Amino acid sequence: MPELPEVEVIRRGLERFVCGRTIASASVHHPRTVRRHLGGADGFVGALAGRRFEAARRRGKYLWLPLDSGDALLAHLGMSGQLVVVPQDSAAEKHLRARVTFADGGPQLRFVDQRTFGNLMVDPRGATLPALIAHIAPDPLEPCFDDEVFYRALHRRRTGIKRALLDQSLVSGVGNIYADEALWRTRLHWARPTETLTRNEVFVILAAVREVMAAALAVGGTSFDSLYVNVNGESGYFERSLDVYGRAGQPCRRCGTPIRRDPFMNRSAYSCLRCQPRPRRARW
């Protein structure tokens, strides 16, 4: 699933190629794509026709494009969703789910989604912040994110640090890949109980999260397969720089100890047991 850096790469592409353009028409090619839109496919199409995209915004893994009507096109990519900008005469993609054409006759915006877990909807009056995601915490790259508030909230939880980093009520946008990478950089085990973390340790974790996300952004995010691409259809290259994620059995780049993979919340957690010793009292 695309995480914050990948979604931010897409946001920047949309800002460059879509913002300021007036929509001529929209079409829906699979009903699941607009399953959250209360008016169904017809209502979705009607809400977009003739409107203009004003900006491209993001919170965590959600994207939204404010419209000149005060509404917003809200998108979640799910496991395999792609927002791509392609010439209008390009052949339809195999898994094309929705299409937006523009009055200027230029490149179209298309939503391609192999697994149909992603979705699009028009959120009424959602230009500033869609109601559907108002409960989600800011992400570490947002100016409004408060490290001290995060530290206090973390200490009220009784859980492991990795589970806390994946909790969108605490911090949004941090997924499995970047949680493992940040914790390796801080030399903290993913099962470390949150209530045992000092203020300084929490701030170091947040700094590592920002650092690894900035590094991923610089190379277009992480692409393990063709399911994540930017709006131009290009893959990201941060996979080549991963220190622990997906490297089970390979030597730690810091100490040479084989990287360990543990089952975690129907996923995996990767760590170096020498650099990141398991706490005596662990939490999942």
C-alpha cells in the first residue's frame, strides 16, 4: 500500500498537472470506485462536471483536490490505486476505474486500480478538510504536527511503539515500511512499550520518521512492483535504500547481524536484534 511519501509524490504531480484546470466531464467504469459517494456514479459525475480543481492537498495517505464549488474530490489509493495523467488519446488501461477529461483538451486524469480497494468521492464543502478524514491526526510533515502533543498521547497508551506509529488517531501517514526504517535508525525495537519511552526518545523517533520520509521523497518513494507509480507512470527508487524492511536474513548494514522478520498484525516487522535489542517487557 502506498505510504505518506508515495502519496506526497502523487500530490505534487497533481498540483503540477491538474490544478487550475476546468473539468469537461467525468466517467466511472467500476461502481466500487465510488462506493463511498452517497449519490452513486451519476452523482459523482454530476458533482465534477464544469468545476475547476483549485489545489492538491494531503493528510496521511488521503489526497483531496478542492473544487471551485467548495467541495472536494477525495481519493484513497487503497492497495493498488493509481492516479495518472495521460494524453487524452491514450488507450484505456486494463484496470481503468474512473476518468476525468478537461475543457482545455489536454491530458486526462485517470484512476487505475487493479484490486478495487481504493475509492473516490466528492465530499460536500470538503475543500478545506473533508469531513471523512477530520478525525485523522496530522502527519509528521505537516506544520501543525506537535511533537509534544504526540509524546503525551503516546504515554497514555499501553502498546508497542510500532503499533502506535501505525495508529492514525495518533499520527497519520506512517506505514509498515517507514516505521521499520525509522526504528532501525533509532536503534529501538518495534515492541518497546510506549509508556517506557522518554521524551527525548520520542522526539528522536519523530526525527527519524521525518528523515526517512524525506529520503524517500527525494527518489520518488518506494516501488516494490508496478502497482505504485507517480502521475507520470514512473516508479520510485527508495526500495534500493531500505535498511531493514524486506531484508530478512540479509546482513544489517550497521553491524552485519542477519535481519530478523517477525509476524506483526497480519504483516511483518523487520529489525536487527543486535542494534535493536528486544525489550524484556514487550508489547505488540
